[in-house]
Amino acid sequence: MEFQLHDIHLIDWDNLDHQRLDYKEWLYVHEDDIMIELAESGADRELDFDLESELEERYVQYCKDLD
């Protein structure tokens, strides 16, 4: 089952730090902060910058941090 915006009520916002989100849920929660961080650091303007790879790496790290 794929996460849809109307499913946002299914996220347990009170226990977000202890709940494993799937990629789409995680992205919904963290995308704005990540985009701000990348813009402030200038990383998003690098010639070889790949947003998809950056987001995937961060999600993998998020999953490792929960384990």
C-alpha cells in the first residue's frame, strides 16, 4: 500500500522519533527542512548534485539510526 497525502492522519506524530516511516512518509515529514538545509549550504547548486540520491542516502541513514 502506497502512502497518499490523505493518509497523513495515520502517522503517529507524538512518537515520530520511534516510528519507522516508509520513504514517502519520511519525505513528507522532512522534505522542507532538507531542502532548506541544501539551499543554505549551497549543495543544491553543485553541478554534480543529485537530489534523488541525496534523499535516498538520508532515508537509509534514518533507517539505520532507528535500528
